[in-house]
Amino acid sequence: MSKSIYVGNIAFSTSEDELRNVFGQYGEVLSVKFINDRETGRFRGFGFVEMNDADALEAIQALNGKDVGGRALKVNEAQARETRPPRRY
């Protein structure tokens, strides 16, 4: 099984490959996805890393609060997104 990890407070200068290398120290990284703003296309400062369960738990404990690119990462298990009503204009 794999686990999705929320990673927040990512420095804008950090690349997906750099984050993959940081998490790769704790096991195999299955995927890394940075989240971009829908309207501007700019990086929003957070993303998700997918790893297998055991490696993910170790990475969460080790990397929460770790300085990467001059910013302390906020790392925890990703929560399911709440369903929201459609936007009305």
C-alpha cells in the first residue's frame, strides 16, 4: 500500500526533484506533485509525496519541521479532500 504525504511551506525555489531527493533518503518515492494556482499557474507552496506506508511514516517523523531551502517543512499524512458544493458565479 502507498500513503500520500502532505508537504507544506515549501520554498518557491525548491524543485520537485529536490523534494524527491529529500524524501528519497527514507525510502522509495512513488510520486511528487506540486500544486499550482488554477488562474495564475504559479506554485502555491505545497504539494504531495507518495511513498509506501512504512517509509512514509518514517519520512513524516523525520522531515516535519526540517529546514529545506530556508523554510521549515510542514509534513503530515494527507487527508481526504472534503466535498464542496459547486461554485456559483
